[in-house]
Amino acid sequence: MKVYVRFKPTETPISHKLLHPSSSSTSSDSPPPLTQSLNLSLPTSSPTFTFPTGGILDGDTSQDMIYRQTTEHCAKLCTEGVASCVFAYGQTGSGKTYTVTGGSQYDERGLIPRAITDVFQHLSKKEGESKVYVSFIEVYQEACYDLLDQEKRLKKLEEWDKIQTKEDSNGELTLEGVRVYECDAEESALSLLFLGNMNRITSSTKMNLASSRSHAIFTISTTRTVGKKVETGKMHVVDLAGSERSGKTNDIVSEFKLKDHFVKNERRKSESVDINLSLHYLQRVIYSLQLSSPHIPYRNSLMTQILKSSLGGNSNTIFIGCLSLESENVQESLSTLNFLTRCGSVQVKYSRNISTKHTSSTLTEEIKSLNKKLKEKEDALNAVTKKMEKLKGVNRELKERVEAGPVTEKIPFPIISNQLVSYLRRSASTVARPESSRF
Ligand SMILES: Nc1ncnc2c1ncn2[C@@H]1O[C@H](COP(=O)(O)OP(=O)(O)OP(=O)(O)O)[C@@H](O)[C@H]1O
Ligand SMILES: [Mg+2]
């Protein structure tokens, strides 16, 4: 997996003293370095984390540069029949949603809107018939909801329709009834992104005024048909809910709102526990993949189950770890960097998904062959049924004979006739003998 670390710009000088991104210096004639190191100057230790060159994106890096460095390639691959997945990972308030969706200004638009633009642009230059589809879901407290449900904002949480999940024979999870919209232009895909973001569960916490309380998965799928060949590309962009330490993220409560404060705080606590638990399960999956364990615990959480093929399947997967360089966030920053280092050592493989188009003539041929097979099976079944009927008849006859009581010994006809013949023969010979020789 490719990994990147992005620093959120901070105003407090302390944070700049804590983390010093550094890259090894090289002379002009030596080849460029393959890796960059990040050294943290902490009061008790100074750990160093190593990333591939270009993997460390400091606070001055523009949204455009972040996109070009991390996700641009995934958007291109999406139009070439390859599946990709981009995860934004990090503690609450570290800039995941800002990275993925963007800020309020046009220049600040995030990875998803930029990827949408590129996907349409790439496809417009390619031959064949192309289609683009969009879906947007969120995983909240181990349940999956459709963010493109127009009614969602009008309903209470308890009334939302949960997306039903089903595991197929390959252990892949299918989501039943998720809205997948075909988009004929960039604008329609962008308006779906906007609708989904409006529908997403957020809360004001001490750490973030609009903290995401769910994991959101935005998916762009493409198909491109040239002749009989169909290329199917996919790209998930995952904005994870942020890890948080309890107490750090409690609600912001004004005094006149104290009435429902208790209820809200209880919900916040259970959300927090759930977010941390699902991130813990994500870490477990990455840990097992890193060790190439025979069993990867995808089933522990809904999010890892849904994204199974992005984590350990056929996918070009990247992680962007967001860091907030405040001194009070040292533990969270260390945890994010350790996680990214693990992700970086997981090997991923991906290939192009190309299939053959089912034209009406190929479908007719398939139906013919299936009908022939069906006829053969039916004939075999009929033969078995006939045999069974015959056996039933024999069985019935035997039953009747048993019910009729013990069978009285009857001398079968051929025996009688043989006896009769030998009797007659004997009689005849007796007649031929003289009277005295009788007995
Ligand atoms: N690189 C950045 N440049 C400018 N502002 C940023 C940057 N990163 C984050 N911010 C701002 O910081 C605040 C928190 O960011 P964001 O909501 O993206 O955090 P988050 O990681 O998604 O948190 P949570 O896990 O709670 O959802 C937002 O107001 C956002 O605009
Ligand atoms: Mg967020």
C-alpha cells in the first residue's frame, strides 16, 4: 500500500517544535533519495518514521498538490478498468474531511471533486461507450446507511433505512438496495457528493466543530465498452471517523442547552467507543495482512467487511494519514504514524477488470445450451420417476401379501404335473406287470 502523511497547518509554534519533517540531503549529481524520514523530538524519545519520497506533505502543501501526489493516479486507473481505494485516516480534527471533500473555497476542493473532474475528462478522450456511476454510503455504529437517500435528513435516526448486507459464496459482502446513480456529467456527480455530505452524521465536539461520526465511502464506478470488451473501473474514497480519547471530544454545551446535554453526551460516548473499536479492527486487519496471516479478521467490523477487497484484494490502495501538530496530540500522532508504517509494508496487487460483453446472439447461444442441459436433466429425472413407480407397485404387492396372512403352501403347477407324470408312468408300468408282482 502507498502511504502519505499530511500535516494540518497549525498556528501554535509548539507543534512546529515537536515534529520536524526532514529529508536526506543529496548532491546534485547523486540519484534522488527513495525515502524521506520524519523525526519527532519528544521529551523522552525521538522516534523516526520513514516514508517513500513524496510521502510527507507538510502544512503548506496545497489541496491541488495533495491530489496530484496521492489520488490523481487512482482517478486515471479508474478509467482503465482498475479498482483503487483512498483512505483518509487520523485522529479527530486532523483534516481528513478537509482533505477528502475540501473547504469552502474553490481552490480548497478536496480529493473527491477533483477525482470526479478527472474521471470525466479521461473518459471523454477515450474511444468506446463510457458510463459513470456514483454511490455514497456511511457506516455508523455497525450499520450501513445510504447517504444519497433524499429523505434521510427529514427522518430521525431510528427511522433511517438500514442497508441490508449479504455474504456471497466468496465471502464478499453485497449491499442490497444501495442507490447507484448513473451520471452523464461532472455536475450531476458533484451534486450527489453535496447531497451525501449534507446527509452525513456530524457533531460539534471540543476537537472539531463538524466532527464526522461515521465512516463515509464515496464510490465512482466506470464502464467502458469497446466492441465486445468491457472495462470496469472503481474508486472508493473513504473518509474515516477520527480516533479520539474519551473526555477530549465531549460536546460543546451552552448553559441553556443543558436539558438534553445528558442524552447527547451518552450518545457521544457510545459513538466514540464504536469509532475507536472499528478503527481498532481496521488496525487488526492491517496487522494480519502485514504478517500474511492465514486468517484476516475482516468479519470483526462492518467497515472492514465492506472494504475487504480494497484491503486485501485486487486494489490499488493508499492511506493518507492526517496529523494535527499540536503538543497535546503527540500520542495520537505517534499512533497514526505507527499505523501508516504498517500499511506501507502491506503488499497490494491489482489488475485490470476486463470482461466480454454479452450481445444478444451470445445470450441466445447461452440460453440454447442451458435449455439442452435442462432437457437432459428432465429426461434423467423422468427415468428415475418411472423406476420408482415400478418399485412402488412391487412394494404394494408385497405389502398385500404380507397383510393377507401366512401363505398356505400351494404346490406349484409344474411340480404337480411332474408328480402326475411320474405317477402315470408308474401306474402304466404297474398295469403292464403281472398281478402277482403287485406290492
Ligand atoms: N490543511 C488544512 N488547511 C486548512 N484548514 C484545515 C486543514 N485541515 C483541516 N482544516 C480545518 O480543520 C478543521 C477540522 O478538519 P476536519 O473536519 O477535516 O477534521 P477530521 O479529521 O475530518 O475530523 P473528524 O474525525 O472529527 O471528522 C476544519 O475546520 C477544517 O476546515
Ligand atoms: Mg471528518
